[in-house]
Amino acid sequence: MKKLFIMAVLFFSGTIAFAQNTQKPTLEKNGDLIEATYYHENGEVAQTGFFTLKGKLQGEWKSFDENGKKIAVGNYENGKKVGKWFFWESNLLSEVDYSDSKIKDVNQWKRTSTVVSNK
């Protein structure tokens, strides 16, 4: 199960939303970086982040589902995954710790109770 999860995380986090859609990505120069925004077919933001002028991923990247809900956030340094990445799925939060694009540790938390009721 853990290997399947790690493979899914690697696939998801290594993929940038390049799928064809009706709205083209926006790319804007921001200092020494290029700020990129990719969109889902419905126009909602799919991913946001930065590239170096040499085209390497840099800094914080965020991914969103088709409803605009954040599903992942993590950091790149010179094209390599670093630090803690977070992945949200239903009632599960996964924290993946990267060093030089290699997984060092994985922690998961499952929400099993409601902290505040809406009743």
C-alpha cells in the first residue's frame, strides 16, 4: 500500500497540467523567474508556480482540483523537489519529505472525527 501511494505521489507531483484545454497557460516574467499558471478545461486554476529563466521549476508550486480546492503544495530548488510536500485527498493529508527529489519520509493523517459540528 505504501509503495502504491508513493508511486501515485511521484506521478502526480512530477506532472504539470499540460493537458489541452480552452484556456492557455499564463506566463509572466517576475524578476529572475517566470510565474506560470495552468488551467483545467473548465477554466479553474490547475497549477501555479515558478520557473527559472533556464526553464527549471523553482519555488512553491500549488495544484488545485477542478473545483478550485487545493490538493497539493510543495517546493522546488533548481528543478528538484525539496522539503515538505503536502497532498490532500478527502479526509487524508499526506506529508512527503523530499531531499534532492528523493523521498526521505512519508506521514499520513486521517480525519476521523469532526472538531466543530455544523449542527
